[in-house]
Amino acid sequence: MILVIDVGTSSVRASIVSPHGDVSQVHRRSTPASVPFPGLVEFDPAAMAAAVLDVAQETLAACGQPPAAVGVTTQRASAVAWNARTGEPVGPGLGWQDLRTVGKCLEMQAAGLRFSPSESATKFHWLVEQAGDIGDDLRLGTVDCWIAWNLTRGDRHITDATNAGVTGLYSAARRGWRSDALDLLGLNPTWLPAIVDSSGDLGVASALAGLPLRALVGDQQSSLVGQSCTRPGLAKATFGTGGMLDVCLGDERPGADVRTERGCFPIVAWQVAGAVSWGSEAIMLAAGTAVDWLVEDMQILTSAAESEAVAAGCEDSDGVVMVPALLGFGTPQWDFGARGAVFGLTRGSGRSHLVRAVLEGVAHSGADLLEATEHDTGRRIETLRVDGGMSANGVFLQALADACGRPVEVSRELEATTLGAGYLAGLAGGTWSSLDQVADAWRPREIIEPSGRDPQRDRWRDAVDRAGRWHPDLSGISF
């Protein structure tokens, strides 16, 4: 059995993954981020670490016997700084959504380096400026690094290649930190962690009775493994607050380290025994957020779960189209000035039509991610595997299959990140013999076939064009 710690944006969980791929003994703590000002997203690193230890101990107590290892999967690109001598954080943790470093990103563009404010690089720079002079005692890391430090009681300052790869500081060609970027940002390489495998003997979790730490992996890559997409061409999409589509490319390294023509990003899918498997990622900024808008802002639903039954109250949206660009567009447009829009309302449009239009809008956005990924990788994705909170919504899943024109295979685990970290930790300890065995373990909860109904993709594209560049100044910013 594997103890898996899963650190998300709003909660931390600990679970047991069995040798049969079952998840049990789930314990959770809420760790919501704070938003002290629009665009600023912070969290308390000490409280996060304490919550991790609490839920891990609760799961271990409920388990009844010691597991073989610990696997850790975390939100990516969020940044933490701490004092190695005291183990205390220096300043707040900066969430991956935090935008306080937009100005620094634009300044770096002028110097010839392109960073996104959602990457860790400029967040590290901001934290260093706030830290004061603590010299060689300063440590910087993403959330996986901070959790590994706490689990090993300061013995290991490490990050895995999947998390390093989304900091903006990782060189795929050199498989290490970019000295040019570190120099321009004033970051001492001794402050940064060593880059290690995603699966292997990574340290001893002395804070958890000395269990071996055998997996560190970013959440989206963990979901990719958790949905058994460990062979080239297999792809998954996670529909949570936002949406991410990831495809396994195997040992075929992408040609560039930066965003591609159609708005996808090259990623390290995992690193095992020093060998990197690569992938490509497409990003939707708002998925479940659009449903939350119906609940919290429009107040026409009492819960997100209610959206399925309400949307099922009509056969179609009767021409209503909702573009869920509430935070702008991600892949493929990357238009930060776009805004959410509703088109096609008539006097006969009702609550169920709007709710269905929101679900269909997220589904069309998912199809856009699929098309962009296929264009940029040159690979056809035959079926799309899905997890995340929206994968429990049958109306959404049918709309996704129709928009993509492909079968949609639904994960048995709503949050496949936990299963992926379990697979990687178990791979290091012999529970699973190979990633091919992980690929063969895929057993979807259900398969949704396209209905044959016209998904109105041309109408969708027209609506997307109309919703774009609503704020031209923001639309002109590119990271």
C-alpha cells in the first residue's frame, strides 16, 4: 500500500492506494488561499505543512498497518521561501494564480526572456526581495519542494522534473536550471532545490515514522499517470476549477521550451531513472469556475451538482451560447482581454437553456484544447480520458464527446492525481513493475460515445471571436 499526499489549491488530502489501484482512507483539510487584493493570491506555508502532517497521520492511523512508501503530488508553480536554519517561511506563499509580478515579467521580456506570472520564476524574485539578508540560509521552492523539506525534517531540498519544468527556470536541453534566467533575476542557484526523478528513492519521511519518500510529481502530470496515459498518444483532460489537457509524447522532446503556435506548452510528463518522458499541455482558464458563477454570482443554482439536472430539463440550449472566458482565454488564443459572453438569448430562453449553454461552453473549450494539441503535436487523439469535479456531470460529458467527436472515457477516480502519485511511488518499490503495467491498468467508469448530434462548432467559433479583445490593452499583453 502507498500513502499519497495530494496538495491542491484549496485543500490537502491523504489517502491509501492499494496494489489493485483502489483509493481509500481519504482524509482532507481545507487550506483556502487568501486574496488580500484583486490579483494577489497568497497562502500560509506553515499552515499548509501542518495540515499535510495532520491528514497523513489520520490516514496512517486509520490504515492499521504501515504502508510501503509515501508519494506526493502537488499544485504546480506556486512559490515558497524559507529559512533553512529555522525552517520558518519567509513571507507568504504565492499561489500560481498570483499576478503581482506582471510588471517584472514585462521587464524581463525587454531583456529577452519570456516569463508568465503564473510561473514560479518571478515569484521567487519577489520573495527574495521581501526576505531581507539571510544569505546562504535562504531556500526557494515550489510546493512539492516545501512539503518534501517538511516530511524529511529539512534533510532533502528537492523538486522533481515535472515541477521544475513549470517554473520558467528549467532548461529542457540541459535538464537543469537556466543560468541566464537565474542571473537576470538575481537568484543564487544554491537557494534552489536539486532536480530529482518523479519516482525513486527520494528520501526518508522522518516526520512520518521513517517511511520512504518515493514519488514527487506535479498534479496534472500525476493525473496523466493516474489515468494510465503512459504510452505516447494517450491523453487526459482534467476539468476542475480550470481545465488542463495533457498528452504523453514519450521520449520525443518538444522542439522548443516555450508556448507553441496553437497555445500549448511542452512539459516533462515524468522522469524515472534519469530518463524523461515528455508531454504537451493545453490550458483552459475557467471550467468549473463557470458553473460556480451560476451558483455564487447569478444565484440560479443552489450547488454545482444541481447543474446536471437543470441542464437536462431541455433537449438543447435553443441557440443560446455561453463563452466561459470569465478570466480571459487560454489555449489556443491566450487573450487576457477576452471576457465571458452569452449570445442568442430570446424571450423564450430560460434557466435550463442558460445552464446547458454554460456546460456546453466548457465542453467546446475542451474541444478547442484537443484541436490545438493535435495540431501542435501532429498526433491524433483517438479517445479522451477525463477526471475532475465536472467529470461527474453526465450532461457535460455528452456535450464534450459531441464537441470533440471522440469517445470520452471517464476515470474511476474523480481526482486521478492521487492514483498517479500512488502508481509512481509503487513503481519505485516494485508494486507495479513498469509504466506499461500502469497503462494496462486503465478501467474507465464509463465510456461516452458521440451522439451524432451537430455540436454547432461553427457557431461556437463565431461566439469566441465576438468575445475576444473585449479589453484591447489586456489583449495586447502576451507572456
